[in-house]
Amino acid sequence: MNSLERCMMGLNGGMPDRVPVCLENFQHAAALAGCPVREYCYDAQKMADAHLRVWNYFRHDMLDLENGGAALAHAVGCTMDFLDENAPHTSLHHAR
């Protein structure tokens, strides 16, 4: 069974050959790619490259391109601190 078949079977209530795997791993992906988390969050190509590198290693079933809740929080006006080695988080400073 390939990843798409495995995921679709699970979504449709069937019994795949094994549980489909999705790694929630943006910090890990950035680290394995040698990319600071800050750059990963701001550069779509670096984000994609990082996840493809991790997928080539682990061969998990789904790719979850994300950066925690940072993109959503930033989009609605939160002031964010984007760090090189940790997940982004809301800043103590308020957006004006």
C-alpha cells in the first residue's frame, strides 16, 4: 500500500496495512536541513526543502508544512518573535 492509499483508506473508515504517519516536526525538519527556524518560517522554499529532506529520510505518509500557530497569530496582528533555534511565539510587545 502506498501513502495515499493508506491515508484514504483510513479516512474512509477502512483498515490500512498500518496506521498512517504524519510527523508534526517543523523544528526537527529545520534542524535536519541546517536551516534556522526563523528562516524556515519566512521562506517557503526553505520550508519545502526541509520537509522533503525529512521525508526522504523517514518516508512518512503525510507532510505537514507548518510553523506551529505562528503564521495564524502573525496574520491576525500578533507581534511575533521568530527565533533561530526555537519555535516562534507571541511577543510581550503588543502590535499597534
